Amino acid sequence: MDYTHLSPQQEVDGNELVFELGSLYDYLLRVRDKRGSKGKRYRLATLLVLMILAKLGGEDKPSGMTDWVAERKEQLVVLKILDRDMVPCHMTYRRVLQDVVDAQEFDALISEYHRLRLREEQEIVLTMDGKTLRGTIPFGKMRGTHLLTVYIPKQGLVLVQVQVDQKENEIVVAPHVLSQVNLCGAILIGDAMHTQRAASQQIVEAGGHYVWFVKDNQSRTRWAIEKLFVHEVCKLKQGAPLSKDVQMASRVSKGHGRIEMRTLLASTALNDYLDWPHVAQVFRLERTVWHIRYGGKTRVIVYGITDLTPQNADPARLLALTREYWGIENGLHYRRDVTLHEDATRLTVGLSGHMMAILNNLVLGLCLQYDPKNIAHARRHFCAQPDKALKLILEAK
């Protein structure tokens, strides 16, 4: 074959498959294969590409991946993914997930790939949250694989994902996770579990900012914030003006059969009182939701703390940031559970659960390149046109 037409950024693998340097395929070729040299029918990079293509095409279990590839083997030979008229069995995919690849190394490699795709923005908002993979919980046990993730909601990219040991919790792993992220100029938002003084200090020293929710794990801090805003809420109900050091923002939205009103009060009055690193504001967020279909109403009040000053983040900005936190739940965890059937896929052997979570993160990021809103629509498109899915894998972005 004539390769004189290739650009300096293109390379050719052993199957004469042309790919770009810095592409996902380039990274998959770097994955360490723990198999012995004897008995290998398929290269590890080929198996990983087949799994990713099948997942992009709508299959989430090893048995479904096998059928998807078998139905398209002639097309995959033409695309130079397969070099023979044979396809891997489902146990081959299971072995790859269970023990052929080191999940931590693979996670670090994919994180490096995602960082290369990171769009430079004036301000990057990161969210940090943990998730237990329910499909990895063995029968009769209480815990399975638990992963702590740092995610960029606006770009759909997982920057870091680390497994939490069953004898530890997220608080122990969080400093290690934060050390792997470039926090300079970023705003990190986390739930109440990560509202810790040490984490706040680490973020600010790295050049970043934090927005934490405060609950009973920081009971004295929560009590002080709650007490501060009691009189301000009474003033609102009576129509009286708020104190000079208290600001307010409110927003009403409608969608999905409900009306939601979110009201945030922010104050600097506790900056000298609270023993918290670099505190600049505290806030009270009230969410009231009217359910149109059922006629009911729910009301939730949460409290928070941040090092962002009122000049850098007024109440309207804090309101937007607290809403952006749910991007990791709606944009990542929900899609993995509902669209990619992560919790419904039983993977209890070896590292299979962690490996599948990495692939799910990867597939979501690739789908968002095609359709930023509808993952299911993107997967139907790639199922009908595997060549376009392969293009995402072979081209550098």
C-alpha cells in the first residue's frame, strides 16, 4: 500500500490501519497487555476498539458486544479492525475486563487523553463526587467497587477517576485525586462529604477555588450558617429589607413537568468567626419545586461555604455554580446508569467493574462530540454507521 500521502501526524499499525498521533487509538496502543505471548489471537488494542465500537453502537454487556461485532465482521475487516473472518467470543471480552489490563493504569492513560481534549476556557468548573457500581456488589455483600471522580460538566470529560479501597472512604482518597488535577484558576464543587478544612487548604494553595455544601459532618459550621440566616428569612417573609452584608438572588425555571424556584442568600458576616481556611462567603440555598402532574410541593434547604469573594461570585453566580454541581449526577452518573446500564451489568470478577466504568466514561465523551444532548440518539447513529464511530477513535481532536 502507498503511504506517501500520509501527513506527519499520521501513523500506520500492523493491520495497515491509519490513525493520527494523539488519537484515542494511539493511546490504546500504549495499554500494557498482561497476557502471555502464547495463544493470543487478537491484539489488545483491537479488542479494546471492538468493545468501544460495540458500546458506541448500543451494546453494554460482553454478550451483546460479541453479537454486535459478529453481525458486522465483514465491515470490520474492510475497516481493517479485524484481519480475519473470525470474531472474539464473549469470554475474551470478559477476560480483558477482569485481568488483562491494569485498571488504574488504564484510567490514568484515558485521563491523559481527556486532558488533551480539554477546551481552554476563562473559568473551568469541576465537580467531584463518588459512585458505587452496584453491578459489582457480590451476592451477600454490602460493598462493591466505589470510584471517586472529578468531572467537567460543560465538556463532558472525566479528568480523574480513582478507586476507593473498601477499608477507606472518599475523604482519604480525595487529596490524591486533587493532586492529579490542575486546579489553577478552577472552581471545584463538592458535596458535604468533601467539606473538609484540609481539602479547602489544598485547593486554594494550588491556585483554585472551592464551593462546598455544609451538612451535619461539619455540625458547628452548619449551625453557625443556619443561625445567621434565620433572621434574614424572617425579614423576607415580612417584606423588610435584608441586612447590609446579605445579598440575594432568585431564579424560577420550568421543565419536565415541574416548576422550580431557587433562592440563594449569601453573606460575609461569618468570615472572621468561622475557623475555615480562606472563607469569603457563606450561603443558604432554598429549592422549592411544584410538581404539576401530582400537585405536590417539595422544599429543600442546604447551606454552603466558599472562598470566592462577592466580587468574584455574587449570589446569582453562586446560584449558577450550585446548579452546575448536579452536572456530575445528571450528565455522568445518570447516563452511565440509565443509558449505558452500568448498575444493571453484573461484573463482580476482578477489575471488570472498574474497567467498564472507564469505557463508559470514554463512550459518553465520544458521543457528546456528535450530539451534546442526546446520548441515545448518538448511539443509534453509530450503530448504523460504525465507520463514523471508528473515525472518532482514529482522529485526534
